[in-house]
Amino acid sequence: MSDHELAARLATEAGELLLGVRTELAGATASERKAAGDKRSHNFLMAALAAERPEDAVLSEEGPEEEADPARMTADRVWIIDPLDGTREFSELGRADWAVHVALWQSGELIAGAVALPAQGITLATPKVVPPPAAPQVPRIVVSRTRPPAVALEVREALNGVLVEMGSAGAKVASVIQGQSDVYVHAGGQYEWDSAAPVAVARAAGLYTSRIDGTPLVYNQRDSKLPDLIVCRPEYADAVLAVTAG
């Protein structure tokens, strides 16, 4: 099984597991669903990667602090996973804007990735991803439904666009890939696992990706904080950077 196939399979299967958790704990509290979903998906992915790629290192949101895992800093291959991206949305029964992220970093680059959207029955995965359809006349800027960053509002103003509210980072990037939105700009705090798989998939679809100052997104760093990013249609990149990097 290729790394691309493995990423897609594991993201999809973790998503199926999470749907089962949702059903099992439908009568529990939102906090209980969040905790169970994070733990069970993490345990599943860690066990599967240990079985399928025992020589590779793993960086997971639910794993040890990056300082507690020195092996990954000297590893040639590191899987970067978010077992449940969008725990709030997952915990709210009926919401579909949450995801599972599985990405592979090798020798300085993201080489494979998959974003599963379990409640939508979709997994987007490298190596080939269908590009989004033609852009509408009014650009759509996808933002958090609870705390849109000021820079995204500035981009909306500069592009004379409209806002689209959505949950997890993976769901937001997927919305650009699927043509449901056109620009995703985030600032104010994320980690490598929030964006690694979505960025790998977005690049495979021909989208533009970078930090908000235009510098490259770099993964498998000792400090796993990666606080900002842009994912957008290439035709909007210059206009977005004029705002974010100005």
C-alpha cells in the first residue's frame, strides 16, 4: 500500500470510528463525546501506523509534547495527524464540519495527505485531487463561526467578498477544494497538525498555500506551533497577500 493510499485509508477508518462514537454517546454530554472521540481516534491511528509503518515517527495533537518526542526531530519520515479536527463541531450532533487529518512529512516536505470529512462521507487525498470549479464573481472567504480573525475580515473587505462560516480547519480547506469557498486565511494560533494534511491535499488540487506573510509553511519543527496560513485559489493569491503581508 502506498503512503497516499495508507493516509486515505486511515483517515477514512478513523472517521468511521468517530461516527460510531457519536452514535454510541448520543445521550452523553458534549464534553464526554469530545474526550472519547479524541482518545479513540488517536489510539486507532497510533496503533495502525505502528503496524503499517513501524520505522516512522508520529506527531499527533493527542500525543506527547513535541519536546517529549526527540525521535521525530532526527527522523526522515514523520506522520502528522489530527485524530479529530473540530471537536466542538463533532460534539454537536448533526454538524458535519469536522475532520480527520493524516499527513506524511519526508525530508522537509509534505509528500502525502488525506482529510476525511466523515459526516459528509468524503475523503480528499493525495496524490491527485480534483481542482475546484470556476470561481464565482464574488469571492467567498471562509472563517470560523465563532472567532473570525481580523485579517480575514480585512481580506473580505479588500476583495469585496462575502463570509462563509464553518467549523474545523480541515473542513474550511476542504470547502476551498470543493468550490464551496475561495479563500481561507487564518491567524491567531494553530499547530502543525491543524494544517499539514489540509495543505498537502490543497496543493494536490493546485491551490495556493503559504504563511500570511507569503513565506512557506514548514513542518516537523521542534516547536509545533504554526499560527497562520493562507489557502486560496491561485488567482486570488496576490490580492490576499497584498492585505496579509503588507
